[in-house]
Amino acid sequence: MKLLRYRSREGTRPGLLDSSGAIRDLSAHIPDITGPVLDDATLARLAALDSATLPVVEGTPDLESCVGQVGKFLGIGLNYTDHAEEMGMALPEHPILFLKAASSIAGANDDVILPRGSVAADWEVELGVVIGTAAKYVSEEQALDHVAGYCVINDVSERDFQTKLTGQWTKGKSCDTFGPIGPWLVTRDEVPDPQNLWLTCDVNGERRQTGSTSRMVFTVAQIISHLSQLMTLHPGDVIATGTPPGVGMGAKPEPDYLKPGDVMRLEIEGLGVQIQRVRADEE
């Protein structure tokens, strides 16, 4: 099941993508796609609906992030062996954790806006994990049972803010629009092995990132288990699980960063496509 949130005259509404690619309105069945509706029972109830009986959403509405009211937006750094190699950094002993502000979240196809002073904005295609049921002190064997589904995330990063502004990575990860999520949330029953997915990112039509989640240092299950030892993961929390090689910071002979007018296209096998245009903040 592919769940999504779309913009209408009445505001943000929940929907699903049917087998023909049409968007169907779910607002008669749930108020929104947020933590409280991501438990297994509610997802099973939605999956049992006959999509042909749901209202078709006409036209091509703009999409919001595929999950709303996110409590925690967590990021994992240096989590691909080949990405660590391109950055010349040792593999971490434990998952590297940083936070992205919830205010960075954007729709999959919204513009990415470069903040004032930005000179080193970078792209990062990542597998996103959305928590469905609360996880605390869970084992690796139990971890995936707490997942509602998976999605595409662009962990846009301002490298100067991240590395030169004295503080944590969060500074370079949390700018407005730096967290496109979606286009849809694919429920876990449709992703039998999250460690066997291809990821790509193109910038201006040029392939920059190609990777496989099989190259993760820490698997999705290991990440969830580890984080659950430190904090309760709540329904609707989102985890960005790291990026494969090909980021602008690692380009040779010198880094290559985003500029106004650039277009990014990100895709994860079975999880959909994001397309974002880059523009400068005009405020």
C-alpha cells in the first residue's frame, strides 16, 4: 500500500496510490497520515478497503511529505561503506546520530531553497524509515515489526554550516526545505528486504549517486534497535538511514555543490521518485 498526503483547497488530505497510479482520497476513513494511524491494525483496515470505491482525486495535486506531525526526524551519518571511503573517513563503531529539525520537512517535489549565506549545499538520497508502533529496548529481531513503512528522503546538507559553524551537524541539516520526504509511504509488507534496494540521485540529468542498501554499515534493524536503547521511537518518527557515494562534497578534483536553477531527481527502487528545483531564498 502506498500512502500519501496531497494539497487541496480544503488543506492537506490523506490518500493512497492505487494500482493504476491514480490518487484515491482517504479522508472519509482517516483524518491524516500521522503517527496515530500508522499502527498495524489501522494499516490493515486501510489495506482491506476496495480502492475502486474511494473517490478519485482529479488532476495532479501537489504532494506534502508522506507523513505529517513528525515528532523526531533522525539522521544516520556515514552509514554506507563506499560513502565513507569517498569521504576518507573510518567506518563508525556505532551509528552516528544527528537531528534534522521537523521544520526542514518538505514535499517530495517542493523547491529546495538555499538559505542566506549558503555556499556548499549538497544532495543525499536516503532510505527513509517511518515508525509505526512505539519502540523501546527492542532487539534487532523485533525491530522491523515496529516499522510502518519506507520512503525516499533527500537529506539536503549545507556543508559549511555543518562543519564550520561550531556545533553539531544539525546546523547544516535543518534549514527550511532541507528534508523532502515522499512521494509516498510504502508499507512494510511491500518491502520484504530493506537491505536490497537500489538508490539513485541525478543532478541536472547527470547521475551522481548510485548505491544499494546492501552496502549499509548498520542495517535498518540494527539502527532501530540501537536508537531504541537510547530513546523511545514513537509512531510517526522518521529515520534517514544514510547516503551512498556520489555526494557533492566528495567530488573530485574539488567539491561540487548545488546552485539556483539546479534540478535533483532521486529514486529508490519501489519507493518512488522525487524531483526538486533549487532556488535561492528571496526573503
